[in-house]
Amino acid sequence: MANSFTEENYLKIIHNLSGPEGVEVSTNALAEGTSTRAASVTDMLKKLAEKQLINYKKYQGVTLTDEGRTLALKIIRKHRLWEVFLVETLGFGWDEVHDIAEELEHIPSDRLVDRLAAFLGNPQFDPHGDPIPDAKGNMPAANYLKLSEVVEGDKVVIMGVLDHETPFLQHLDRSGVTLGCQLEIKEINDYDKSALVQIDAVKTLFISQEVSKNLLVQRL
Amino acid sequence: MANSFTEENYLKIIHNLSGPEGVEVSTNALAEGTSTRAASVTDMLKKLAEKQLINYKKYQGVTLTDEGRTLALKIIRKHRLWEVFLVETLGFGWDEVHDIAEELEHIPSDRLVDRLAAFLGNPQFDPHGDPIPDAKGNMPAANYLKLSEVVEGDKVVIMGVLDHETPFLQHLDRSGVTLGCQLEIKEINDYDKSALVQIDAVKTLFISQEVSKNLLVQRL
DNA sequence: ACTTATTTTTAGACCTATCTAAAATTTTTC
DNA sequence: GAAAAATTTTAGATAGGTCTAAAAATAAGT
């Protein structure tokens, strides 16, 4: 009755795609998220529904059951704790840890997770600014906005990223954009929606809409 | 062309069963070691031979090729480093870490292993006294003897254990036997080969042959 | 609303790792 | 050295996770 590596991945991805409101996730979105074909997704959804981990009606998309969400949050907790470990303890860059954490998140043992969390000082956020659920599955719901949603004149702080892949994060590193840095929006271009911003009142640069869609910020 | 979790386990177990001299390992011994049936082992041996990781001739048992041994040593290195991490960093007991390390040993990423080793101070031995291969696969060949092989009057130091399971290690804990403690062999009973020993010149107790067969020692 | 396009599901197949039962080989015993 | 015992391999089956191609259901366009 244990859950496989693959099942755990589905639950995690359903959670991530259904957002804080828990909206229905489509088969195609899951195929994209799991890098498989829609037909494979359908098969897996049947199995997860069988196990009462998701609510599934043909052609209607899926949502997590309470049990499914609990499991998903455990995986997410592990993923984010391991990311903190990799960055804080082992000295990896925030652009290097996603793929390794994808593996580590499937290591079982509640005792391991709890001891890891304690060792790390029960961190609340991972290196990408994502909140870390506690052992009971409670996760602070941060309501940030995307940088692509702000207007000229706004002053904001970078709180998180939506893309965790190496190329995006390396691009941010090269641009000098890190968590916690302050941005003043000087100008937003009409034709391509790119933003001219000043970082920490020092450096000025353009941020493309492509990038600003993946940056989470909070107004000052 | 990557190697599966299962393949890695076979290589590790072949290494452990073939000892320092690299003797042939039988199909049945592997069935025992992998908790599967002999028929399943045969199938896997064919696949590993196909990949040139083992030398395999029907009915003749197997040995590792150089490539297979290199891979096996990488798995063993990871297993033992993670055990050090679990005990030294997270505070687990030496009796709790074997099963968790069995999972962690299959996490890929050479960078992870090297950084973990560096963080731990490049330890030479794991919490059970087993030597840890370095990044190049060199492992110090310690030639310890079993406690069951010593004679009356010998003074020895506990250097390692052959059974890594919780019940055995908890039994040692309850007996006050730890790595590095000194034993003087007072008497060996003829009928059941149990040994009367004095620990650290303080405490005296009987150790059954069952137990002494699983204790590695070095003469003083 | 009816046709077309898109999404999703079914049907049938494959691969990996496992199993049982039976056949083949090696080892042991007398 | 032949018969019995033990070991190992083959043959055929099953379960998990994936695929392609085709059918079914839903959504969109005019």
C-alpha cells in the first residue's frame, strides 16, 4: 500500500498546478508537468483515484483529496528542506539544487525529515522563497504578485521565483537579482512589456516580461 | 544507459559478498542478499553481464569487472558517507541508519557526494567501522579478525561489526559494546564457544558465539 | 446549432523486475 | 561411477509505468 516514486510525483505536481485554491488540473497539464503522454496520465489518475488520493471524473480534471493533499505536502516539505540543506549546509548555489532535491524528496522516514528540519533550524522558506510546510502540513499562504503585474513607480522586494531551473536562476545571478533585493520600477515599455528597474538603489537594468512573469514580489 | 536502483543494489551486494579477494558469488547467495528468488537473480545477472559490469558464465557464479567494481564502490562510498551524516550531523543512533542509507545511496550527483564528504571532513570510516572509499574508489583494506577467532588471554579493540541491523546493534548498546572499546578475553567456553570478556577493564560479561562472529577486532 | 478542432480516454503493445514450476546442470553421497 | 540432492537456468506469467494509434467526449468557430 506504499506509494511509488511516480505516484508521489503526480501528487506533488497536482498540488503545484492546482494552486492555493485547489482548482481542477487537466490531463494535458499533467502530461506536460510529468513529461509523459496524456494516455499515461489517464492510467495513473485511475490508480490514484482508486487509492482515494484524488477526486477524478472522466474528462473533468482532478483535485486532491484531503489525504492526497497531506501526502503532497509531505513531499513538498521534504523537497524544500533538502534544498535548504543543499544551499545552507553544503554550499550549493540556488540554481543547482532543484534536480537533486527532486530525488531526495522521495526518501521516506519521518524521523529523517524531522531531524533534518531541526538541524536546519526549522526554516520557513526554501532558497527560492517558497514556504516550507511544517510537520503537520500547515503552510503559510503568501500572497505575492508577479513582477509582471506591478506598475510604474512601484517599489517592491523580490520574494520568490516561479521557475526553479538552472538557466533562469543563472540569468538572475548574472543580472544581480536575488531574494530580498529591492526594485524600483522606473518605466514599463508598452510594446514588449519589459521593465526598467533600479536594484537596491544602485544598478539599473531592463527585465523582460518573460523574466518578470517568473518573479514574485511584494510591494513596500 | 544509466543503471537502475536495482542494478546498483546487485553490484553493491556482489561486492560485499565477494570479499576483498573478489571470489565468485553464487546465484543463491545473491537471491538471499537481494531477498528475491534465484530465477530473478539469473535474469538480472544476464543483464549486468550484457552491460559488462560482471563476469558471468552459466552455473559458475559471478565476479565484478573493473567497471562493475568502480560502480559498486561509488554506491558503497555514498552509503557510508550518508551513514556518517545521519549519525554525526543529525544525531541518529548507529542502529537506526542502515535502512535510510540504503535509500540515500542511490541518489546520483557526484557533486553532491563530494560536497557531503567535504562537509563531513572526508571521514575514513562509517559509524559501524567500515572503511569509506575515496572519490577515486580507493578503500583501505583493513584486515581485522572476528571476535570468534581470538583465544583466551587476547586483548583486543572493537573495530567494526558485520551485522548492520537494528536488533544486533541495540543488543551491543545494551551490553555496553561500542567501537573502540577494549576487550580482554578471560575465558572461552568449550561447549557453546561463548566468551567471558572484560570491557574497558571495568565490566565483565558473556558474549555468545552468535554475537562474536559479527564483531571485528584488532589485537593490541 | 452544426461542423471542426482540441482534449481525453480506451485498446493494445512493450520493458523491467519479479514470480512459480519445470528442466538442465553441477555437486554430493554411497 | 551411478543415483540422489542441491543449485541454477529456462519458460511462461504478472504488475507497474510507459508508449502509439484510434475512438470518444468536450470545447470552439462561424
